[in-house]
Amino acid sequence: MHDHPAFHSRFGGLWIDRADWRQQVTARHLNPAQAAQVEFFAENGFIIFEGAAAPEKVDAFRDRIMTSFREGNPDVRYQRHGSHVVQPLDGPADRLGVRIVDSFVPFQEALDLFSSPELLAFFQLIFDANPLLFQSLSFDQGSQQGLHQDTAYVVVDRPIELAACWIALEDVKPGAGELMYVPGSHRLPDWDFGSGNKHWDSMTDGAETHEKWARHLVQHAKQSPHGLQYFFPKKGDILVWHADLAHGGAPVIDPARTRQSLVGHFCPQGRTPHFFNTDPHLSTVRHHGPLAYCSQHYDLSRQARARAGRTPGSQRKQDGFLSSLAAFRNAMRNRSS
């Protein structure tokens, strides 16, 4: 791996990660609002856009999620907390303790949220390109995941050309397993897991170096003048964080409280998520306006072929069948209640 002296990290980064990023702000003739956003993000590793997600779009997405868990929806795929097994939502299920993966595939409402104008404009600003959404998670309860940096697990061909967002689907109160983060931690020196990569490989690097890294992040949080901060957003607020910002989920103190959220991971269009190499059949990219998206859990090429093979008549028949099926399910549910 060649060093990149113009960047904070030897793995390179976005233009805001260059040593001369302040000069870049001037050279790019950013307007005052853009310059202020870049300065805050480059120094702190995160930025908050208050009320950036329209309430009606938040409600539309939440309604789709609630209906899917109430009635079942095999197009939705989810994991239980602590499990890597992805399974279809074949029937009614409890939303608590699970997370939905890549909800932007079955629900356009998720794409609408990820296309919120302020969010999209900021990604375009720091990426110098339109964004590619390649992973998302939706939670009702906090994950309680310890402090970590996304670059250890979320892999693209240029490791630090990555950013993520957290969209609040409701007001979040203390004790709900709220998002926590350490401002400025995105400028920590690169951690060497042992293989020379930015990401951790459980097979080649082993568990010990991973545990040392996790303890290192906790120790830094204790020593940092910024300390550990917590995100208590209002519905519609969006937090964007840098690829290397140390963050996690606080402990759930009150199990009755939720922190409904939608998280997305993005890279510039033109970059390559790791699963493009391991599973080439999942490398299909589709577009929702300027936003591109792909998924490691859905074969978008197969979906496109299936849609192309449908005639208008067959689509109407399928829609009619699904409507009849939903009516039958509701009738049986009412009979049993």
C-alpha cells in the first residue's frame, strides 16, 4: 500500500480528508453555508441536519414498516440483533429486537428519505460525485453495539471514501439505546489489524487484534476532550458521520422505549463495494434520481428481468391476486379475533 502524504490516512480519502482541505474550500469557491458544513464535518467527523427529512415521508416509511410486521411481507428481509442470518418476513412478527436490511429495495419510501435534499446535497459536496447507497439498516430498538469505526466492517475499494447517515423516525429519549459517538475520532491514526488492510478480516487477523482495537477506541473516548456524545434527535433530524468516526449504540436502559431509525452507508458513484467482487451477480446498480443504489441482499438484476417479462395484463392479474390475498387474510384475522 503506497503512502498518500496529502491525506490524513495512508489509505487516502475524500477531498475533505486532505491535509490542505481548508485551501480546497477556498479553491472550490464554496458558498458560506457549504464552507461552514465542510469545516464542521472535517474537524468533528459528523454533522447534524435538523428536520431534513420531511415528516410526511418519515410517516410513509414507518407505515410501510408497521404494516409489514403486522401482516408479513416476504419482500422484506431482516436480521435479529446479534445474528448475521438474513431471512424474509414471511409472516407477522415482533419488530423489537430485529433490524431490516436494505429496506430501500422493497420500499420506495426509504429511497425518498435517503434522497432528502439537504442530505443528497451534502453527499454530493463531500464526494465530488452523486452518492451510491449500498447498505441500509432500520431499527426500532438500539443495537447496543460497542464503539467501532465503519471502515473495519464496511468495505469499499477506497476504504475512506465512505460516509453514513442516521435518520430519526421519531423523537429519541435517553435510555432508548441512543446513538453515541466521539467527535474528532475520525482523525485517529490508522489501526493495523495485522493484514495491512483498513478493514478487519476475522479469518486472517483473528479476534485478539479486534479486541485491542475496540479497547483502544473506548480508551480514546475516555481521554478525548470532547468525550462521548449522544444523539437525541427530533423526528426528521439526520446525522451524517465520517467513515472513521468512532460510534456505537448506548445501552438500552428502558426496554419500553424505542429509537426508530433508518441508517444508510454511501460511497461516491464509481467506487466499488466489496460484495461486487465476492458476489458479482449483486453488482447491479439502479437509480432513484441522482441517488444510485445496490444491494448485497437482493439480486436487482433478477428483479429487473422479472419486471421486464411482465405484460401489463399479467401485472394487473398479479396486483388483483395480491389484493384478494390481503382481503382474505384480513377476513380470517377478523374472524379469529
